[in-house]
Amino acid sequence: MTAATPAQVHEDSASTLVPTAARYLSESRELEVSFGNHFKGRWAVDSLQMLRFGETGWESLPSPTDAELSDVVLWEGKDVVEFPTIDQHYSIPALLRGQLGSKQWMKKISAK
């Protein structure tokens, strides 16, 4: 019997995790996604790349308010979480991999 590598375990776990709920935690400014009764993932919303298309192209979205972030939904396929009020959506598998935005964004927030 061969032991699974850490990458295989991570890949297998991510593919079997099915989100059941999502909510915004205003006291910590975090997005929380529940995966049944056994696991919850949390991500700081200020670390998520938020973009909008403006007059000169893509630009960063100003920091959203708690009221704007309180509207959180899971898409029907349960693979995307969305903040519909501010038109921002994120792939849950990408979040589980630690991908919070583009490669350039990830370099920027890693440097902080």
C-alpha cells in the first residue's frame, strides 16, 4: 500500500468538500464558508481581490461596507460564493487553494 502525498490528500479533500452555507462575519471582516458540520473556512475579505470595470478599465473596488458584505450567497452548483450587492464572486476551490486573486494580487498581499 502506498501512502498518499500531501498534495494528493489536499486535492482529494478539496474535491469532496461541499459547501453548505456562507456568511459574512462583520466583527472580524471575514467570509465564512461551512462545509457540513465538520469544517468551516474563513477568509479576510480585505485580502480578497475586488475589481470593477470603470471608465479607464479594471480598477480596485473601494473597501465595501459591512452592509454590502452581509449579502452573501452560494451559487447553485455550490462552487462559487458571491457578494451580489457589490457584484463580486469567488471560486470556492480557488479559495481553498489559497488563491485570493490574480498572481499579481497574491504577490502584493504576500509582501505586506
